[in-house]
Amino acid sequence: MISESSRHCTVELQALPSRIGQVRRIVSAQLRYWHLDPLIDQAALGVTELLTNVHRHAEPDKMCVVDIELLLDRLTVSVHDHDPRVPAAPAAPDGDLFATSGRGLSLIAAVSEQWGVLPRGERGKTVWFSLAAPPPARETEPPGHEPASPPVTAPVTDHPFAPHPDTAPREHAPARSTAVG
């Protein structure tokens, strides 16, 4: 199931390897839609790591919800699962450099600005990370194109709700009824 509002996207899934790739593509497409292309690699890596943790560790089931939310200048990606156990903090860098697992949260810490865990008691937990969103791209005009005229502003009146003379409604003759009676 996918639901979306203007700046929020939710995907509910079972965290299986085949589904993780699909969610990664959904996250990438959503960020492209929001014109946040510079965040795609970081967000896709982070959501992959969080879903892999659900697949490997979550009990009693692998059902989870991925939320992507853009608020002002911050993108937050979170994964909620039903396992109440809180993941361990990232290991210190003096660990096994050749380990093939156990570095997911360290990767998330490295690519994100912030991350955390929200325990929800018997309802499970939510693991999240946030990224700084770049400012909206300004649309550029083609070379040789004249810049648009600055907007015309109306003078301020004494009363904040008084209509400006140029925009005041004009009186019209009453409409005639064409109904046959």
C-alpha cells in the first residue's frame, strides 16, 4: 500500500529482500518527484539498511511501515516494526574492518545528519534518520530570454480590507431571466 500527500509518503510492507529493492525504487522516485535528487543515494542507502535490519532481526513478524516526510528543509525517513527490542548503537570504529554485517546503523549515522530510535513499548519501535534538504532549485530562463517584469503592487490603503480602486467590483446591470414560466 502506498499513500501520499504533498510532502509525506507511506509504504507498508513485509521486509523481504525482494520488497526492499522495490521500496528503494519507490523512495528514489518520490524524491525525484519532490525535486530532491541530491538526497536519493543517501535516503535509498538508509532505508535499505533499516529494512535489512527488520528482515534480519525483527520478531514476531517482518511487517513494517516506511514513512518519508519532508518538512521545511528536513527530510525524515523512518521505519516502524513490531519488535520492541531497541537496536544497539553503532560499534566503535575499532571493530572488525572486514565484517560483512553489523554496520547498518553506523552507515546511517555516517550519511545522515541525525538518527534515532523511538521505542513504542509492545507496539514495537521506530528507527529514523534525517537529511538536510537542499533549497528549492530556481528555474532558469533560456539564454536570450528577457526577464519577466517585476510584479505590480497596489498602493496600501488606510483600511486593510478596503478594495483598491483598480480591483474593486464594478456594478453591472442586473441579469435578465430567460426562464419561461
